[in-house]
Amino acid sequence: MAGFSRSYYTEIETGKRNISILNLIKIMEALKVDPDEIIGFVKSKEH
């Protein structure tokens, strides 16, 4: 869905390749995943 080869995903999953931020964004957009779910930033509450 993001336009990468199956081997590219396998190399990322096995640690043979590091993913770039741009490619991570393409995958998140293809999967319709919110960046907070992947990156895990916690928003602080303002008092």
C-alpha cells in the first residue's frame, strides 16, 4: 500500500535496514495510523 517491496519490509523488521522518517510517514499514511501510535509522544497536561 505504501509502495515498497516485500523485501524492504523484511529488512526493516529484521534490523538489516533502518527506515527513514519519510518512509515511516508513507507507511503510516498507507495504514492510516496516527503518528502518536508509532512514535509514542505523550502530551503533557497544562495546569
